[in-house]
Amino acid sequence: MRKTETMTIGEKLAITNRAFELLHAGDKEGFDRTIRSVPMPPYLAQAAKDTIGVDFLIDGGWNLSEANAEFGDGWLVR
């Protein structure tokens, strides 16, 4: 997927289901990696930035593509 493309609800649901399959199979690392590939909604990304901090988002490897599209590149460090 190119950075400019957005995931459909169906794609997000399929990835989330796969993540929970991994979790139920005992693969916590696989779950974490997979669930973080689903774009975080912009309002949650902003709330996490404001309450938990930028490092949580950067170090956590969260997919922030939707927040970047809504708030503009560089919003995380402003």
C-alpha cells in the first residue's frame, strides 16, 4: 500500500481479526506488530500525543498515516 492510499474498513477489520488470531495462538509479539499496522484514527493519535507523549507513538511503531493525512506531515513534533 502506498502512503497516500487509505485502508478500507474491511481491510482494517481483516488485519485486526488476524491480530487477534495471533494473540489467541499465544503470539503476543505478532499481535502487537500486526495491530500496530492498522492506522490509528487521528483523534486517538492526537489524544495519545497529548496525554502519553510523542515517544509512545514514535517508539511504538504505530501506523500514523491517517493522522499525518489529516494534520499534515510533522504534526507529531509540533
